[in-house]
Amino acid sequence: MVIGAIVVIGWVYNFFTGGTVDYDLEYKNGSLYYTNRDYEKAEECFSKLEDDYKDTGLYRALCQAHLYHFLTDDQISELKRNLDFNDAKNVLVSDTHIAEKFLDGYWKTSSKSYTLEFYFTEDACHVETNLAPSSSWDKAESFYIKDGVFGLYMPKKDDQSKDAGEDSDQLEDEDKYDRKDLFRISILEKNKIAVVILKDDSRHVLERD
């Protein structure tokens, strides 16, 4: 009877006091977890809040995208409302897997003067575009998508490897290449992206069917 009374008292206490969520604290913790790339704990914090509390809805959509590498129409809408292309912020494509999921397909400007095709085969994913000089693509060993920037991994020259004081075979993967940023991608809609060509800072809108 005593144990039962304690349980009931504890339940009543939690109902009237402990059930209240400290929104500011949960939001702060969730933001910190997200910054530290602990998306599971971040989503747990944000799930306790209403979507219209600050930019909780945006954070929740981003956490789900990072965790499940999948974008729903609702997530695209949420990201479209919150991501500012002019500020060159595009956290969505900071994760290569998410970027590959989203960019898959054939993109073109209304005049077809610029095109970008991103497609998969069994052993790799491929990119074909006239957004950057073809000679650069010929020399590249692979490409990357990071923080909204699409670029190439260019092999370092032999003298650069020697300057590093290491044999090229012993270099870390990142050290073997020069990164060459080509253009920045921002998502406007599910089938519409904005691209800034970094070489001349020109901006173009590409769409896919």
C-alpha cells in the first residue's frame, strides 16, 4: 500500500509539474546536439517542441534528412521556407548522401544553356555538366558536395607531395587531392535549384522534369 501510494503521488506530481517541457532548454540542447552532428539526440529534443517554436520545424526536417537520407515533400517545403539562397546557406547538401538523393536526375535552365546530369550506375555515381570547363572534369578523380558547394578532387602534383615530406602513397586521402570548388547549389523547390558558378559569380536556375 505504501509503495502504491508513492507511485500515485509521484504520478500526480509529474502530471502537474514534471510534464511541463522547458522549451528554451530543449531548443538550446537540440541546437547544440545538431551543431555537434548528434542528429539522433537533436531530433529527440526537438520532438518535444511545437514546430512553430522558433525554427524547430526546420531543425526537425534537417535531423530526419541527416538520419534517414530521405527527403519528403513536407521536408522540402520546410527547407524552402527557411533556407536563404542569397546567404549561400544550404545545410541540406552538406551531407553527400542527401545531396546524391536529391540531385539525381537531369537539370537544365529554361534556355538549356546550362545543364547538370547526376545519375547512378551499379558501381558509382556520375556527373555531366557544362557548368564548369570540361578540361577540369577530365583531370579530376572524383567530385564532392560539401556545405552546398559542388567541386572536384584534383590529384596533387608530385612536387606538392614531396613538399609535404611524405610519399604520395602514404598520404591521407584528403591530402592526395587539391579541392576545386566549382559551383554552389541551393534548393528552391523539389524540382528546382539555384546554382552560383563560383568562377564568375553568375546565378542560374535549373529545373528537372
